[in-house]
Amino acid sequence: MSKTKRLTTPLTEEDIRNLRAGESVLITGKIYTARDAAHKRFVETISRGEELPIKLEGAIIYYAGPCPAKPGQIIGSIGPTTSGRMDPYAPKLIQKGLKGMIGKGLRSDEVIEAIKKFNAIYFAAIGGAGALLSNRVKDSKVVAYEDLGTEAVRELVVEDFPAIVVIDSEGNDLYKMVRESSTSN
Amino acid sequence: MGDIARVREVNVDDVRKVVAELAIHANCFIGDDIIHKLEEGREEEESSLAKNVLTQILENARIARECNMPACQDTGMAVVFLEIGQDIHFVGGDLYDAINEGVSEGYIKGYLRKSVVKEPYTDRINTGNNTPTIIHTEIVPGNKVKISIAPKGFGSENMSQLKMFKPADGVDEIIEFVLNVVREAGPNPCPPVVLGIGIGGTMEKASLMAKKALLRRLDEPNPDEEVRRLEERLLKLVNELGIGPQGFGGKTTALGINIEVFPTHIAGLPVAVNVSCHATRHESTVI
């Protein structure tokens, strides 16, 4: 396995071009959380021609809805949710400048096409590792849709947040590579 | 009427308290049976990525346990099973209200995520306290009540399937169906998974057995020899699929497969597969 790469947000076009499916990375910097309900609102906002509450250009969205923070905690457990539910919305956001997505699980062909076309990247974090991942979050604030509770959009500052490149900017998909290699056995 | 003396009163307020404690505990403490299977899997994996993923999952379970934090942010929809002794008389209020109050209290006091929405296909407004609870009751002999809680995350729940087979179909068709469920789910249900499988009964009986099978420890095979052999055979075949931890490839696709069976109709053969994740959680107490 290749050694772990360190990435700092915002990701540059060059950073993204150099990442390959299967590589482990540690991400440091600002990322946003958004999941089902926030994505629905994002896309409705875009179709009304209005401005989004976050700046998408160069951003990374983490598909996650945390547990509430206990007193003294920055954030509660925060692992990734299944990305496929965001597939109907993701191509539109990528087109608007979104560069990175962190989640878990399969993506649609439309999302993979958008990733290739706009030089974006899809990472997986370890599903179910919510307690461990919360330790890598150094700051958290709600920046939009507070009424959605856990589904609100949060701006997180993460440090050495562990992830794996699943779909790179050439469209290589780690999950497909695994499936093909196991069926050829 | 001599038996009337055996009737025991249980105050529903005690049920509420127990449910609240179980909800918090179940979410923060991954069972030692699962931990052992994860450790075994890590030993067997050859790729450093698969080993690394299992190490992080084990580390996560340790942090959750030591910091009393939910292992997974999806603290689930709370599924409560009650095995109620027929000689119990519940007093002090409505039993189901008490269970829902217990879940609400546990999820609020335990800083667990509230993941339940009121309208399933329209507004989807969060109920704010993780209720209503899914409650299954069973009447059993005796004057005790066993309360189990199994918080169920939906990353894996969404990958579950039910199929009504024809009686002409046999064990090979059932095996192929289960393997397909796991293949189709791929990385989505956070493998390594745990599968609960119900074979027989009616449509809802098969599903309920599949769910209940997830409450059984992974080191406790089905007591029926033939069913136990099917559990072992399926586990081996699932782990040969190569999906591996988190779908990144490897030998540890499932940690365990628990099967429950029940007689069925001359015309049918229902099979339900309830997919669960490496954070398969359940806690029980007897009052």
C-alpha cells in the first residue's frame, strides 16, 4: 500500500489530479457537513437562482449527521452516512464548484461522470467509526439550516481526518476494482 | 385459581428506567463477541488496508467504551423486544408510553442522535426524541419480563431484503439469494456485516425472525445442528466474496450469520435477510 498522503483544504486542482483510488489520506482544514435534507435544500436554492448559504467553490462536503455534543465536547460521534442517497443532488453541486465529497458506499454513474468532468474527488471515511472520527474534529459551528438538527450544515475544522480515495478524477473506482478482482479469482 | 398468587406486579416506571439505561449502554458498548470476531478478522487479513480498517474499527469501539460515546453516530431507530411472562401484571400506567418515555430519556440524556422522522413519505419532520419506538412483544411462561433493545442503523437496514421463494426452491437458491444481498449491498452497510436471517413462517414472521436473530451473540450458533451448519456454510461463502472491511477488499465481509427458522405454509418459503453492521448493538435486562 502507498503511504498516507496529507492534504490541506481547500484542495487545489493539482492535489486532486495527483490522488489515486485506493490511497489513504489525512485531511486537515475546513470541511462542511451536509446530508439528505440539506442537499435537497441546496438544489432547490440553486434551481430558484438564489445564493447558497455556503461557498461551494473548492469545498469538501462530508456526508454526516453527528450525535449531539456533550458539555465540553466539540462534537459528538460523527461517522459518514451512505453517499448514494446524495447521488441525485451531487452532480449539480460538483458543477457549481464542489471539489470533494466524503462519505461511504457506492456512487452512481452520473456522479462518477461529474467527478471526471470537473476534476473532483470522492473519499470514504470508515463507516461506524463515529467516536474515533469525532476526535479529529477541532471546531464545529452550524452555518445553515439549524432547524434540521443533526442534518444542519456545519463548518468543521478537522485535523488529520483519515479517509481513503475511492473515486479519483480519472473515474477509477476502488469498489469496482475490488469487485472485478474478486470475480476474476 | 391457585396460580393467582404467582401473578407479579411490575411498575411500568421500572420499565422506563431500564429502557433509558439500556439505550445509552447499547450504543456505547460494542459486545465482546463482536470485538473478538473483529480481532480474528484482523489476524486473517493480508492487505494492509483491510488490517488498517479493522484496527480503526477496534480503536473506535475502545474510544466509545472508555469515553461513554456512541460507537456510531447513527444511534438507530430503537427496536425493543419484550418477553413478557404471562403471570405479570403491569401497573402504574401505559406500558408502551413507558417504553417510549424511556427511549426519549435515554436518547436525550445519553446525547444520542435523534434519527426518527414523523411522516415517512411527506414532510419528514424529526420527532426530536427518537420515538416512536419499534416494539415487539412476546408472551412467555413465568412472571418475569425480559427487555432487550437493539438500536438499528439504517445504512445497513436499507440493504435488507425479503424474498418469497417457491417450495421447489431449496437451500442452494436461499444461499444464492443471501450472497446476492451482500453483493448488492457492497460497501454501503459498513462491512464487516452481521446478518440476521429468518427462514419460514409468513412474510412478517420471516422478517421478525431475521431482526431477532441479530440479538443472538455471534459465539452462540443456532442449537439445531442443520441450521448451525447452514450458518457456517453461509459465513464461509460470504467471506469468499472478497468485499472485505468497508468494501475495500479482503476476507472479513461478515463477522457472523445468525439464522432462525419456523414452519411455513405448503405453498411457500419466505426468506428475510436483515443486514446489520460491525456496530450491531443489543442489550438486555430481566426484571
